Amino acid sequence: MASRPTQNFKKLAVVTHDLVVTALAILLVFIVRFEGWQLEEHLRYVPSFLPFFVAYAGLVYWFFSLYRSKWRFASLPDLSNIVKAVSILTLTLLVADYVLVAPNFYGAFYFGKITIALYWLVQIALLGGPRLAYRYFKFARTRRHAAREATLPALLLGRGLDVEMVIRAMEAGTMRKLRPAGILTPRSDDLGQSIRGVPVLGLLSDIERVATDAAERGEGFRRIVATPSSLLPEAEPDKWLARTRKLSLPISRIETLGEGGRDTEIAPLEIEDLLVRSTVRIDRDRLGAFLKGKRVIVTGGGGSIGSEICLRCATFGAAELLIVESSEPALFQITEQLVAHEHDTIVSGALADVRDRARITPLFAGFRPDIVIHAAALKHVPYLEADWSEGVKTNIFGSVNVTDAAIAAGAKIFVLISTDKAIEPVSMLGATKRFAEMYAQSRDAEFVAAAAGMRLVAVRFGNVLGSVGSVVPKFKAQIARGGPVTVTSPDMIRYFMTIREACDLVLTAASHARSDGPEAERAAVYVLKMGQPVRIMDLAERMIRLAGFEPGEDIEIAVSGVRPGERMNEILFARDEPMAETGLDGVMAAKPVFANRVQLQSWLAQLEAALEGDDRAAVDAVLDEAIPDFSERQKTPPGAPEQPASRAAAASLP
């Protein structure tokens, strides 16, 4: 990780280089174009205009972002910026020569059309040539080093474009120790071809035969790397994955495909990677602009959602990150994980409970965050139905503490991670989360009314694949034990999305809240588009088949019954919540519906008194008054769908 002084020195060296070659380009074109007394005449006037032209050129280079990208990653967009900048300089010389100098001072054309055209070519060569040469030098050196360390032959799966980027990443040393040794494709048109010298050995369906033949020749593969295109439904990943079980080869998937092989990450292939594919293309530039240089606090940063948000904040350039976590093992794990990633973010951790107001308030004030993301919560429905007081203490009072601390510390944006269960709640989880939303909305309304800079928003989403306590890890464990797989109801429907997609969309929603558009001023609740809902029974059956078994024959599925606080179908908006479009792919918004802050403070006082008296009925009475939909929860028989057809259709919004 380069230090700040080193980075500044490198940038200064680049600026100096560009200014020197700008002056050199002018001198070279004169030397090439003229000779004798004409050359002497032209060189005599150089000191009078060259310093001003070089300074002007520096401003033009800065405007066209010549100093934002590193030379080792020089690419066509960088060359395009050089051409644009030099074209502006050339046009400036043309205007000066034909409008200002020739008729008024020099009496004749000082440069001339041929000299100016020659300058355009020479200047582009002097600016672009060293960059491309440096990139090739670094690439060649890295490739030789990577080739020496590439001891693990890998079989790559996927279409040509994806595979080419993976090979380039291997050549650049991003995917350490892996060497591309063969390719399998889902397209028959690719057969018999090669990509960057690596042969296409067959179709995805040939994976068992190709791997076996290679092993018999003594050239066996040591790793299978699946690109995103090999996991699409049309590639039939279930079938080729089933054929790999006898091979005993580790299978990795590409988690991120960076441009030119940069930022390419791999991770072990899990069953959940084949269950739900990402449905939204994330605007990485938008997230980079939103997070770069910011100071961020993430509460509950050791949890499955919170830890991924921490990783994404570091990926997108946050300057400093404070992770607030009450679990010491979880805090240690996420800080160690962040240390293992190469980034410039300064990471620190704090053991603190959001319920401890005296601890949270000075902690936030000392850090002075720009962004606070509140992910700390108790979220498991059955536990909160039994231990209701803990849910109130953490999800309501903990959220109030974090909200107030963020405001007092001068944060510009506060994001409450909420849940679709907060809509017309039928559980203690949903009710406590909805109350936390209402408190954040009331504080946000104060800032909007005062035209102040802070925004407080909530982001709702449904079930996340692979998160702690979600149904997928539970099903995996039950399948590993040989069953049975327990499903609460064959008709239960849920939304699912990947952790990465959910966290990127949370940050996207937060970036929208800080924008100046009219929707940003009105929306206080963001809802992630979860795609089509999934029947839990269908999910269980597919997971069993992906594990190589047949449901009902090899592994039984048992129906255990709907638990208290659960509902059959999830919904995304309440009946009285007006929807608002954000213009962002994957993110919807709702206009706020909440009580005034005076009323909320009264309810908080009543909840506090009820907790001291361990009075569940008093807590329910407060929540019934604050959230009228919650008071109707007992009217729905357990296990029956709560929503009419019209609202079920709304819940299926793509």
C-alpha cells in the first residue's frame, strides 16, 4: 500500500513529465520543420510564449483527467483523453497563429499549418508513448513473475469475453498461482479456437471427460474457475456442476471482473450462487463518487450484512472506516478480512453496544463521520417473539441512540438498514423496525424543513442469500446431515437477493438521498427491487438437486408449520405509503409516513416504562397505537395469506 507522500511524488513526476514534453514538442517541430535562419528566427521568440503555453497546457491536461489514472493501467480511454487535450492545444495554436500573431505582431504566420499539424502528431506521441511503454514494461515484468509462480493449472468455464478478462488477470498476477490451462465454453461456435493462446477444449457438458483426459496425460487441472457467463441459466450450471462431483477439484467463481484484470476477485463456488443471480447492474462510478474520501461508521459491522457493507465501503474508496460491533469475535474477523484486502482505507474497530447511549454518543463525536450506516439489529423472528424486550431495546432504543449520535456528530447521511417485515408488521421484528424507521423519518423531516444538509433514510429489503440465520445455510446444513429439510409451509413465498447486490444497492440508495433531485427531498424510505418471489418449497427442492440428490427419495422434505410472527407472503410497500421513482435501477422509494417527534418521544417514554416493568401488554399497546397495522396481526389465522390479490401483485414487482 503506497503512502501518501509516495503517491504525491509520483503524481508530481507525471505532471513534470507532461509539461517538459510539451515544451519539447514545440522545439522538436521547429527543428524538424525549419533550418538555417528560419530556425534561428523561430527559436528567438520561443522564450516569450513557451512558459505561458506550457502553463496553459497543464490546465488542459488536468481538465481532461490525464493525472487520475496510473500509467501501468494506461488504456484506450486514457489515449482518447490525450488526443482530446492535444487537439485543444493544437486548436489554440491555430487560432493564435491565424487570428492574433500573424496580422498584428509577427506580420506572417509564426507556426503555419504544416507545423501545427506536425505538433499535433508529436505531442500525442510524447504524451502517449511513454505511458504505453511503461504499461508494457510493467505488464511484461508482472507476466514473467506471475508465470514463475503460476503452479496451479486452471480450467476456465464461460464465454470468450469473460474468459479473456480472467486470463488477463492471471497474466497480471491478480489471481495468484493460477495458470490458464484450458477453456470450456457454453457456445459450440467457440470450439477449436483459442483465447490468448489458451485452447478451447470443449463444451461445459464435456467437463468430466476433459478433466479426466488431462489427468491421464499427467497434465491434470488443479482448479476450476467459473466465470459469470457459465452460471447463467442458459449455461445449465446444474448439469455441468453435477458432472464435477467425481473430479474432487475445488471450484471458484469470479466475484468481480475489473477492467483490464484489475480488482478481479475469486471466491469458492457455493450453492447459493446458483439459486439467485444478480438482477441489477451496479453503477460503480456512482458509488465511487459517493464514498471516495468519506469517513464512514458502520454499526453491526461484524454481521453478514454489516461486514459486506464495510468491504464495499473500502472497495469504493472510503478514507476512514469505523466498525462498531458488540461481538469481539465478529469485530476481529471483519477487521482481519479488511486488512487482507489491498486498499487505502484506514480501518478501526470499536467494541460497543448500540444500546449504550453513553458509549455511542462520544464515540461518534470523536470520529466525526460523513456517513453512518446502522446495520446493528436483532433480526430473527422466533427469538424476538419470545424475547420481545431485547428486540425493543436493540431495534428501537439502539436505533434512537445511533440516530441521535449521528446527528450530534454532524454526519451528512444516516442510513437505517430495515426489512420488508416492517411493512404492515405482524411480528415484533417488523414492529420494532417500523418504529425505528418512523423515528429516523421524523428527524429527517426536521432537516428537510430547515433546508439543512443532513438526510436520514431507511432502506428495506428481504431475505439475503447466505446471511447468518437465513434459510439457505440452514438447508445446506440439513442436506449435509442427510435430511430432512424442514419447510414451514409449502406455500410460503419469499424474496431473495445476494449479499453483494443488497449492499451495493443500499449504498446506491444512500447516494440518491444525498442528491439534489426532487425525489431525494421527498423520499425517506428506499425499497430494493427484489425480483420475482420464490416459493420456499421450490428453493429446498433445487438445493437438494444441486447437492446431487433427489428430493423425496434421497432426502425428505418435512413441513414443520408456520411459526409465530411469520407470514406467508412478503410485501414491499404499505397501503398508505405513496411510491416514488428514483431513476435508479434496482431502487424504489416511498414518501414518508410517520408521527411527529413529540408523539414519538411520548411513545418512547411509555416503552421505557414498560420495559422497566417487564410489561409485554404495555409494549404491545404502544406499538399498536404507533403502528395501527400491528394491532390487526391477531386477526389473521396462522398460516393464512394476509394480502388480497391486488397487493400480492404489488409484492411481485420486478
